[in-house]
Amino acid sequence: MKFITANFDQYDGKDIQAYIGLDGFSGLKKAIEMGPLATIEEVKESGLQGRGGAEYPTGRKIEQARIEKAERKFVICNADEGEPGTFKDRELIKKDIYQLIEGMIIVAYCANANEGVIYCREEYDWMHEHICTSILKCKEMGYLGDNILDTGFSFEISLFSGAGSYVCGEGFAMCESMEGKSGRPRSKPPYVKQEGYLNYPTLVINVETLSAITAIMKFGTSNFTDLGTPDCPGTKVISISGKVNKPGVYEVPFGKTLEEIIALAEGVKGDKRIGFVQIGGASGGILPESALKTQFTYRELKSKQVSVGSGAIVVADEDDNILDYLENVGQFFIHESCGKCVPCREGNRQLEILLGKFKHKTATIDDVKMYKDILDMMSEASLCGSGRTEPVPFKTAFTYFEDAFALGGSHEIL
Ligand SMILES: Cc1cc2nc3c(=O)[nH]c(=O)nc-3n(C[C@H](O)[C@H](O)[C@H](O)COP(=O)(O)O)c2cc1C
Ligand code: SF4
């Protein structure tokens, strides 16, 4: 299935003339022909939802950005991709960066923004030259800079490298880091779209979302909505990793079952059974093998307490221990918590202690109660999406693998 990844391996990802030869910038030209308002309607019609994890409707987001009036307005492409197990944005940048830049120009044109930034994670520094060269080529060809394609619209893009922090993928933390401060989220409201980078209206949008906008404008909304399911149209670019034979990036139409998607990665190594899968990144839900007939759609996954998130699927085999896995996830969050709010900063440390008790079978009924209370407190009282979603793997593991949470000295299960 190739819609967003249609250009993969069709050109070297660097040659702008080859990109143009593949009908590149026809999406932008169509947007200009239609005008900003009709283009926004087109994106709304496509049903596209943000691919960075928050799943916010993209058309509505651009519309809201357009309404903001200010001297300066920013479009920031979120290429932080700090979610473990997620590496699809890297491929979209590496293999088809012009599609991404074209998407940024379309969004900026619709939102009336003149300044763009690609916020790239530090670990992708090997792609910086590729990004900068591609921006310059677009400028040379008149797709960036002043008076783009004689429209009177001007737009520039620069590159900003993060310093290697997961939380900087959150909109406000990203703005803070670009302003030279520690990357920590701000309280809301006001929202990033109102007072983001340098306190100007800022539209933060994911690499895949931008790439999808270009593809939708190029191939047409109906070709996108024909894919997927009626309530969850289109395709999703998914990164599959873990104990599979062929880890990688796969584009799939929504509606496939998890089992079918994992089969694309040629099944589990060593002919073992699947033990469990984590969906959507480190803060994603964990499902047992018995749930693999679940369809990959926003609604179906939600019914299992899981979300599409960043589109990562990490597969564990039958020998993997769920508590070891959770400990690993917890270590990531302890390391990455920015420390600004108590529920996330302290909650993660308390979870680590409780997981140790479950592992050593010394947990009491009070510990189970504490485990649940801490998770609820983190979901409800954390300042940003990191602390609010971190409990998901811990909660879903408790729901689907209750045997692992047996109490000390007995097999009593709550
Ligand atoms: C802790 C944290 C990390 C995040 N990391 C990313 C990221 O690496 N990439 C991304 O696109 N969105 C990330 N997000 C979501 C962004 O805040 C934002 O919702 C997204 O970039 C908006 O783009 P979209 O509407 O295209 O999804 C993160 C959110 C949180 C709370
Ligand atoms: S939830 Fe965690 S990452 Fe977010 S502000 Fe609080 S401490 Fe920082």
C-alpha cells in the first residue's frame, strides 16, 4: 500500500528535478488554484488526524491557525520523533523530504504563516545536511522565499536541532527549547496555536501529517478516503520493531487487523508465538496475543484502551516478561521526565518501586491499590501529555496480564 510513501524508492530522495518529475509540487499548485479556504475544506474532508500522537483533526487545526492574527506566525514541523519504537518520520524525511516541505508550504499558505521551522531530533544530526540542502534547492526553484509561484505569498524554512529530549516533542517544550530555555511544557491556556514560539501563534505539526497533506492534495481526497474504513479513512505509516523478522516502516490502510500488520514484518523471530505488543510508542497500550484480531482504527483500538499514537508497534515474544518490559518503559520515563510537575516526576519513581515488588512477588493488596492510585493521579494531574499518557502501558498490562501482578506469598489476584 503506497499513498503517503508513494515516492519511496522512486527517486533518491535528494534530486528535486526527479521529485518534480514525479508530479512533485502539483499538490501545492492545486492548493494555490483552489485557494486557502477550499484547501482547508479539502483537508477536513479527508478526515486526516494528526499523526504525531494527539490525533487532532488536521483541517480544523489549520483553520484555527488561520484565524489567529499576529505580526508573525510559525509553522513548526515536529521531527523530534522521540517516542521509542517510532522511526517512520525519519524514513519520510530521508526518502521524500520534498513531499514534507511541500506540505509545510501548503499549510503555511492556508494558515497565512510566513516562517517555518523543521525541529529535528538531535539523534538525526546525520540528516541535517540533507534537510538544509533540500530547503535551499526549494528556494532556488522558487518554492520557498518571496512571492512563491507569483502568489504574493512568502515563506521561509529553517532547521532547528533539539538537544535530545523526548519531552521537547511536546509543543510548548519545543517552543521553550527553541527559545534557548530548558525544554519544559508551559501551562495551558493560552495554547501553542495562540502564543507559542516567541509568544506568536504557532502551528506544530508532525512530519507524517505534512507528508499526508501533500499526498492528499496531489492524488485527491477521494483516493485517500477510498482507503481505510468509512469512520477511519486513509492510511497510516507504521514502524514495526521488536522480535519480528523484518522490522521496518510499512504504510497500511486503516482497518487491517494487528495480526495482518505484524505479518508484513514477516512474523516473530524463531517461529515463537507473540507474547504481547505495545502500540503507539512508550506511552502506548499493551495488548496480549488474543487481541490481535483488533482492527487498527482509532475507534477499535480505543475500545481496547489503546490508541494509534505515533504508529509504533513493538512486538514481544512468548518468552518476554511483561514486568521486565514495564520496568524498561518506566526507566525511559524516569530518564525523560522533565521534572516540572510532581505527579510525573515522583509517580514514575514510585511505580519503579512497586514494579520491583510485583517482580519479586512481595506486593500486598495495599501495593496494588497504590499502583492504581498513582496511575490515576498521573493521568489526571500531570501537566503535559507525557505524564498523562505514561500510565497507559501500566494500566493495560494490569488489565490484560493480571497473573503477572499476583500478590506476595500466594497466587491471590485482585
Ligand atoms: C511528551 C510528548 C512528546 C511528543 N513527541 C512528539 C514527536 O516526537 N513528534 C510529534 O509529531 N509529536 C509529538 N508529540 C505530540 C505533539 O505535541 C503535537 O501534538 C503534534 O506534533 C501535533 O502534530 P499533529 O497534529 O500532526 O499530530 C508529543 C507530545 C508529548 C506530550
Ligand atoms: S508531565 Fe512530566 S514531562 Fe510533562 S511537565 Fe510534568 S514532569 Fe514534565
